[in-house]
Amino acid sequence: MTVASEKAEAIQDDTLISIRGAKKYFPVHGGWLRKKIGEVRAVDDITFDIKKGETFGLVGESGSGKSSIARLILRAYDLTEGEILFRRSNGSIVDITSLGDREMREIRREMQMIFQDPYSSLNPRMTILDLVGEPLTIHGVGSPSEIEDRVAELLRLVGLRPEYVSRYPHAFSGGQRQRIGIARALALNPSFIAADEAVSALDVSVAAQNINLLQDLQEQLGLTYLFITHDLGMVEHISDRIGVMYLGRLMEVGPTEEMFSNPLHPYTEALLAAVPQPDPRGNRERKRVALKGEIADAMNIPTGCPFHPRCPYADSKCKAEVPALRSVAGGRQVRCHYAESLDLTGVAAQ
Amino acid sequence: MTQTNNPLPPERLLQLDDVNVHFPMREGLVKAVNGVSYHINRGEVLGIVGESGSGKSVTARSIMRLQPKQALDAGGSIRFRRKSGEEVLISSEDRQSRTMRDLRGNEIGMIFQEPMTALSPVHTIGTQIMRTVMLHRNVSKADARARAIELLTKVQMPRPNDIVDRYPHHLSGGMRQRAMIALALACDPTLLIADEPTTALDVTTEAQILHLLKSLQQELGMAIVFITHNFGVVADIADRVAVMYLGRVVETGTVDEIFYEPKHPYTQALLRSIPKLGGQKARRLKTISGTVPDPFNVPPGCSFHPRCMRAVGGICNVTTPPEVRFPNGQISRCHFAEEFRSEAAE
Ligand SMILES: Nc1ncnc2c1ncn2[C@@H]1O[C@H](COP(=O)(O)OP(=O)(O)O)[C@@H](O)[C@H]1O
Ligand SMILES: Nc1ncnc2c1ncn2[C@@H]1O[C@H](COP(=O)(O)OP(=O)(O)O)[C@@H](O)[C@H]1O
Ligand code: SF4
Ligand code: SF4
Ligand SMILES: [Mg+2]
Ligand SMILES: [Mg+2]
């Protein structure tokens, strides 16, 4: 197993995953001969750490590269450049980008994903026993009767009745199907779960139940989450720290409360201002300047700061120079030339 | 109950009284719309909010007479005041009647979550708007094209002179949404029915579209029935709100009444379960127990009773609650609504 010892020194004690200089470029083909005509920089020079036991939230408009990051961590995609260090449950540190298939198979037991669509992500022809037990069978963990016991235990853990094992997914509501997906993800005792828009398709009342479940499981099992969503109220509720993405880049990283009450990046300010709140008087009083324009074409990323065509504070320097992601006080990072001098508005805790 | 015999008050644009739409299915009868009553006045924005499956879309399609083939009209009346001032009983019209074809597009516009349900992929944006204009107005092709460009400008489409000759697949999601709005507004409707038009959009584009709809509504004075499952969106755009649950309107009131003095336990519980941005951080979200029952097994009495914290055995599970009307006009369908009078939602 590749133990990157010199890297191991660089990874902090409280870090589970360290993503360093990660790039993922997709070639774009077009024309008659399907020649390569360009590339999409889905993930462009991303660096951040996910700490053990925390929930790290990723937000940003669609197409900003959130799902690609989750897929890179789980090695569903191979990196174009960079490295992703993972602290295994046995304490060793591995660079998952350099692992062979056999080693990666081992690591996958420790990292799982839960998906947005509880309808299409479960095979309709498999019973709940088969669905939840499948990861155990694939990894050859336990006899059939042991697997049955484990599935019953997992169902109880996610608040479903173990008697349901012989039913098919169609007999369950959307929220219950998602719990089945969660039970399946937990089967092999992972330390890390990436939840990509996991509650986005659920109704308000059901989403709240499942969010509570995810938080309870985190507490009981010591899980670490990467929580991807476009719902800023939800991400604020669940995340310890948040990363804001735009066009494949991280614009800002920091602790949730500080970031949302006092954003340092104009894009974070714009996202927060755009959210309509369940508070009609507040909406009327808040000055809600709608962000102009749309996210740029991922094949033609603007020069300088990628946000400059939409940024109300942009000047000539922003058009010419790419700002670096810099560390600022309070464990925060920001990618804006003027982070210190701008006085941005967040959402105040009432 | 039904006041079909009294004429509509002068300010009234649309009124539904005790509307029922059923779907006969192998598993049983789905009462998708189970006695829905709501109204909208000229120039007003009515928000319809509720979880999925509560009957919001089936009701809207029923107003347009565009229900699925299997749908059964099972009673009630839908009345609409035309531009001429005359009242039509929409509920007795057929899908393809002359009146309905004239109303759709000319007096009532509709927009959807997915723009491609309204836009044709094989015609340019301009052609589609021109067709609608020429169908309802006696205008030349050149005038219709000028109108198309005017409408694209009105919906703040970038480069309208260029976009008019483009096909929908050339446009981004937000621009398609604008094109669909332009099409719906082609003949200056007095009523726009918007069914989850911002649900698939990013918050930034959603904010732009909400802003656009509000300014168009004020400029053109049209009324909007705005359907959504998102309480933030409804708080932002609506003047009045109707909350739906399992095929019924459980509460109606002004937007401030619904958000600050809800008088139905379902509305109260839903509002408590939404994490508010910048709100006080609680570790756990408040929830409503259980899930929305499947439509074949709607609970008797008050259909919310199995999930209601205030349910009283022997009453709530037996008798359908009446509409309790408050002096301010707020209506709650709950046996105990009177007792919540002074309770504000925390
Ligand atoms: N498999 C792929 N092939 C080509 N392009 C892709 C692929 N996956 C994602 N992309 C592109 O990468 C960019 C980021 O996508 P994604 O990570 O899905 O963003 P998000 O999850 O934030 O919406 C988008 O422009 C998307 O079109
Ligand atoms: N074509 C159909 N056939 C059978 N049932 C339907 C059909 N369309 C809608 N329904 C049912 O009617 C109910 C209300 O649906 P709908 O109006 O689409 O809900 P909403 O828009 O509030 O999410 C649901 O239970 C749904 O399953
Ligand atoms: S670098 Fe310039 S354009 Fe970019 S966010 Fe900062 S102020 Fe705006
Ligand atoms: S009628 Fe009874 S069950 Fe229904 S909302 Fe009121 S208290 Fe709850
Ligand atoms: Mg995604
Ligand atoms: Mg609907």
C-alpha cells in the first residue's frame, strides 16, 4: 500500500481527507470528426481539508464542480493533476490517486456516497435485503445469516422496520428510499460519506427528518460528511465549515457562522442575498440585489477573476489577474483581490 | 357551499368552489383534488404552497382544462371573468372548446418548471411567439415579429434581436425560462398560472426570475397563481397564500398572516421544520412525524390527523373539519382553529 510518508507529515492530526491542487479537466469533442475542441475545467486547482468528524458543506451554482469533487474523492473519476490524501481507519495515510484497483477496492469500504434521487438509485428488482446486503456480499463479509442480521441492524439504525427486508423499493416513500440508500452506504462501516444533493428532492417535512437522522448517525458512528447542496439554509444548518465554488474553483472556505454572517467573497454575498427567506417582512426590508448575468460557459472561463463579469466590485485588476486562494484570519480562506477592503453583507443571526 | 348562482364580485378574476378531480386507478380511487376552494382578484399574486402530491398541479391543469385523460371531473365550479367582463363557467367547458382555446394563451397564460413542456424544440423562439400572437390577434407577420422582440426585451432577454431567431436548445436554463414567460405573455393575459417555474433553477437565477415576474406583474397588472413547494419563494412573491395538503386547501390568508400567525397545525409545523438562513442554530430540526399518506389511503376525518400534534381522538379522526373563518379573512380547516387565535408561530 502506498504510504506517502513525506505527505503524511504534512497532513494534520485532525484531518481525514486532504485535497491538494486537484484538477479535473474533461475534453470536449465536436465537429465532424469528433476532434477535441477544448476542455471543461470542472475542478481547477482545488485545495482544502476535511476534518475528522466534521460536516464540510459545498455550495455553488450548478456546473460549479461540486459533484466532480465528490467523484474525485471516491475515485469515480481520475484526477488530471493533484493529490488526495486519505487517513485510513488503521491510521495509515494514502494518496488515493496513486492506488491500484485492488487497493482502491479496500479503501472504498471506508468511503461511501448517498445520492439525490432515491427513485433511480435503487434497483427496483432487488429486495431491501439484497440492496442493503449487497456491499457485504460483494466484499465477502459474513455468511448469509450474518448478512441478514446485519441488514436488520442497519435498517433499525436508519429508523426502518427490519420486517421490511423482503419488500421492493417501490413499496417505500421517497424519504424511506433514501433511508434504504443510507443503510446501504453504512453497511461496511465507512468513516466518510459524501452526500450529493441528498435531501434536495424530498419534501420539507421529510427532508428535516432525514437531516436529523444523518446528524444522529454522525454522532453515533463518528462519521465525516461532505455535504453538497444548493439549499443554503440546509447547508448552514448541517455544516461545520463550508466551501463556496464557482466555475471549478473555491472562492471561499471557512467556518459556517463566520462565513454566513460576514462573508469575505462577493460571490458568497451574492448567493446569500439571492435566497428568498420564509419571512415576508424580512424579504421586503432586505436589499436584494439580484446578481446579474449567468455562470460563464465552463469552456470559456473569463480571464482574471472568473467571477469578474458578474461582480459588482470588479475593476481592471480583476479582469487581468487571477486572485489566489489566500489564508486570512480566523481559519478562513478567500480568493478575491479585495477581501480585506470590501465590507460585505451576510445574513445576521436573529 | 357552492355560491355558483351569485355573480362574482367585481374585483374577482378566478374563483374555485369545492372542486373535485379524481383518478380511477387499479389500486383504488385517487381523490387528487378533494374539495378545493380558492379565489384570486385582479392584479393579485396568490401563492399555492404544499408538499408534493397535494394536488397543486392537478388543480392548475383543471383551470386550464388540460387535465390528464384519465382525470374525472367530480364536481365543483371554476369561474373566470373575461377581459370583456363576462363570467365563464370554465368547469363546464371541454378541453378543446372554442372558449377554452381562446382563453388559453389569450387571457390565461401558463408557465412550468420545465420550459421544454411549453416550448417546441423544432421552431425558433420567434416563430413560436409569432404563432401565438397571430392565432389570437389579427396582425401581420412583421407586426408579430416586432411583438416577439418586444416581449423578449420585456422579459430582459439578453440580445433579443438575436435570440428571436434561435432554437430553445441554444439557450441556457434561465434564458429558456424567460422565453417561456415571453410566450405566456404574448397576448397580455389577465391571469398567469406559474407551476413551480423556479424549482429547477439555481438561487441566483431564481432570484432574477422572481424579480422579473414581480416587475412584470406590476407593469402589466396581471394576476398570478404561483405554485411552489418552497416557503421562501412563496414568502417572496405572494400577496395571499393557500396551503394545500392531500387534495385540500387547509389554510388561506395574507402572506403575513400565514407566516406570522398561521392558524392551521400543518402550516405551523411546516414553518417550524424549515432551517432559516441566519436563524438561531438548533442542533435538531423540528419535524412532522410520519410521511404524507399515499393517495389511496387518505385518512378519514381530518386527513392530517395521524401526523398532527394537536389531534383529538374521536373528533379529528372522525369528522372532516369545516372552514373556520376569522374576522381578518383568514380561513383554517381545523376543528380547533379558534383556539390558535392568539398563538403566533415561534
Ligand atoms: N463526465 C463528464 N464529462 C464531461 N463534462 C463533465 C462531466 N462531469 C461534469 N462535467 C462538467 O463539469 C462541470 C462541473 O460539473 P459538476 O461537477 O457536475 O458540477 P455541480 O455538481 O456543481 O453542478 C460542468 O460544466 C459539467 O458539465
Ligand atoms: N395522471 C395521473 N394519474 C393518476 N394520478 C395522478 C395523475 N396526476 C396526478 N395524480 C395524483 O394526483 C395527486 C396530486 O398530484 P399533483 O397535483 O401533481 O400534486 P402536486 O402538484 O401538489 O405535487 C397525486 O397523488 C398524484 O399521484
Ligand atoms: S477579485 Fe475582483 S472580480 Fe473577483 S470577486 Fe474580488 S472584487 Fe470581484
Ligand atoms: S382538525 Fe384535528 S387533526 Fe386536523 S389539524 Fe386540526 S387539530 Fe389537527
Ligand atoms: Mg452536482
Ligand atoms: Mg406539481
